Amino acid sequence: MNIKEAKVIVTGATGGIGYEIARALRKAGAQVVICGRDAGKLKNATGELDVFGIEADVSKQTDVIELFRFAIEQMGGINVLVNNAGIGVFGSLADTSAEDFQKAWEVNVKGLFLAGKEAAKHFIAQKHGNIINIGSTAALRGYANGSAYVASKFAVSGLTECWRAELRPHNVRVMQINPSEVITDFIAKAGMEIKNEDNKLKPEQIAHLAVSMLSMDDVGFIPDASVWATNPW
């Protein structure tokens, strides 16, 4: 697609990967609406990025419906959803509570589903659209202490595959990006230690891929792409 014609919603974009994707798309000429749960961070991000913003929790259906209404009002339509909102919950199987497991599911799976559902209504009606789900390499393989997070990200892959099969006949491209460890405040919030930061991926590399995937002529699309650091050690 022509990025200058893109009308984009990026969820969870007050920082990290979502913020950089919004920045890259805006710089390329797209119109962008971002959302987040923290009003202060949202205000700062919209000013810094020159984008529209609305406070919204994607795990709440009423918030998602209002997000799409706001975006269509501000941009005159929507043709791209970047489903980025997500949280990290890590711990051993024995130490992971049902509450922690549910918390990861609420945002990473339910929130992604609700935003995708709302986007699908508009994209089917207009017979074109683009969805990028931000997964993780945790959507491809499991590892120790990852039960809650990995389960949620495997579910993202499942949803992506279902939507892709369902929406392709309507000219809707459904794509998934699977970043390996990316240095953002997501890492710190999850209680993980950052090592060898200079060699690790940054949000800019994920944003580069998102813009590249959307930029392909609409006759084709890249279903899935993973991003690894060349030498993270």
C-alpha cells in the first residue's frame, strides 16, 4: 500500500514498539491514532509523534468500540490496525498464579481479539484493510518460566491464522511480526534483567519491518516475519 494513504490505529503505543511504529508510519506520511491506558503518557506521546490519541484499555469492549469511532472520526476512515498492546508475565509453573495467567490473557489475547473483531467489520465492508499482530518469538516456541506469556502469544498466532483464512477473500492482509527480545520498558516492568543492551534489538528495527510489510503492493503480503538480533551475546 501507499503509506501516505494509510489511516492507522496502533494499540498500546505510548512507548516501546508501538510508539516507534507510530513514529515511523507518521514520518512516512500516514495518519495515525494511538491509544494507551495512561493519560499522562498518552498526552506526551501524541504531542511528540504528531498523532491523534485516545485513552483506551483494549481489554474492554466499550473502549475498543470508542477507539474505532474516534479514529474514523479523526482520519475519515481506517485501513490499518497494528495490534501491539501487550504485557509480560513470567515465572515458573509452580509460582504462576491463576490471576497472573488471566492478566496476560486479558490484554495479550482478549484485547487483540476485540480490536481485530472491530477492525474486521470495517475492512470487510470496504473490501480492503491490513492487520499486523505483534506476536513474539514466544509465539513460536516455549521456554522455562514462560507459561503465562507463551500461552498468550501462541494464542496470538492462532488468531492470526484464523483471521488470515477468513479475511483474505475480502482483500484484507493479516500479518504477524515476531520480535525476539527488544529493549523497552516492557523488559523492566516484567522484572527481567537487561544484559548486552548494545547488541539487543531496539523498537526501531520492529518499526522498520512493520512499515516494510505494509509498503508491499496490495497484490501480495508477508504473512509472518521474525526479527532476531544478529549477535545478542
